[in-house]
Amino acid sequence: MQKEIPENIVVGVAAMLAPYCPGLTAERLLVAINYKPDDGEVEKLLTRKETAQALRVSIPTIDRMLRDGDLTKRRIRGAVRIPASAVANLVSD
């Protein structure tokens, strides 16, 4: 059983990490802390091009979003892949 983290702690930690993680908010931090992947399901990973098409933006915009921390990425043998859930979270905000 996991205890809920007090809001003032989350806000303080997000503020301390802000210089290192631009765009980090207390809400995003809580989502990251509480993330629990499904054991039996493999998450779909998108290429930068597929992500750009899904969001209807350019690939350089995707690169900036990755650099700024707005999107998460996975590296697989040097190739950059973006989790579909990261795109869905961005669209739902």
C-alpha cells in the first residue's frame, strides 16, 4: 500500500527539478511517480516521423519537444522511439 505524497512535497520537488527538467509541473511529477506499466502488454513505440504525423507538427518540432522534455523517448540501439502513451498524454493535456 502506497501512501499519498503531500502536495507541498510534490510542489517543492518539482520546483527543485525545474532547472533540470523544463516544463516539469507537480502534476506531471505525480503522473511519473504513480506510473505502473501493464505487465502483459508491450507499449507501442513510435518513430519521430510517426509522432510528428500524429501530432501534425514537423520533425524539428518533435526534436525540440524531446530536448525540452515535453515528450519522453527511448533509445534502442541508437534509434529514438517515442512511447505512444507520451503522445496520448500530450494530446490529453
